[in-house]
Amino acid sequence: MKLKLVVSIGAALVIPALLGACSKPAPTAFHPDASIQEVMAHIVDPAADAIWGAVRSETTAQGLKEYQPNSEAEWLEVRHHAVALAEAANLLLVEGRPISHTNQLEDAHVPGILTAEQVKSKIAEDPAKFAAAARQLQLATQEATAAIDAKAGPRLMAAGEKIDAACEHCHRTYWYPNTEQPKWPAPIKTAAKP
């Protein structure tokens, strides 16, 4: 009788634990809808443009005019774009996201642009390198967010330059590594004054 009771108590303790382990939800699988090209066009580009345009200088007939957000609402608007850009870096890494749904890149007519299949192959060759490039975009954007929170226009401009560098590095690696870079003329040498 004691043995039966011990087994019954043991089963009463083990079975709920096993059922609890079985009932834990499985990790959610991602099902990407937008292509990398669409994430770039609809999230990354507009968000980066908003950050870059938030702090700027313009030369007018009246002289140099400086712009930066002034109100809480204006700073908050730029922050929305920074949050979207930082999270877009994660979206670019979702496994199974196509480069393009049509297998055609919108700027395919530009000499040196890779095909969608070539971009996919370059990413597949070294996914960790692609993830590191996306992380650099995210880190630069986090600096922008910190500058926004501090309402520090010059810091936001510096972070914007880092965002630009992260974007350019990734594009030159995966999107247009073969494009010819502009050749700037050599600086004009002036004669030394006697």
C-alpha cells in the first residue's frame, strides 16, 4: 500500500510538471512580408532622411541659417524616426526575407549595381558580416537617439554622419561594390608667395 501511495504521489508531482513543459509555447517563427529593398525604401530611407534633415545649415542671401528641432513635438518626431531606423536594422536580419519580390532591384540600371541574386549570395557567404553591418547602423542610430533625448543638435549631426557611414559601408559591400567612384580633380597648386 505504501509503495502504491508513493508512486501515486510521485506521478501526481511529475505529470503536471511534464504537462507544463509540453504546454510552453514554441518560439514564434518570423514570416517576413516585405523584401529588404522594401524595408530600405519604406522604413530605412525615410527615417534616415528625417534624422539627417533635422539638424542642418543653409546658406541664404541673408547669411547662414541653422535649423534644429525647437519644440518637444519636433524632437519627438525625430525620435520616432530614430526608433524606426534602429529597429529596421533588426528587420534586415530576419531569416528568409527576400532581397526583392520581383528579383529586380529598383536601381538595376545603374552601372555596378549587383543583381538581387548576387546580393543574396554575398549575404549568405558571411551572414555574421551582414549582421555586423546592420548592428553598426543600429549603434549609430542609438547615438542619434541619445542626442535627441539630450536635445543636442551638434551631437545629432555627428550621429547622422555615423549613420551615413554605416549605410554607405553596407551598400558598398552588398549593393553596389562595383560602381565607379567619382574621381575628383587634383587640387590646384598655388605658387608660394615670395
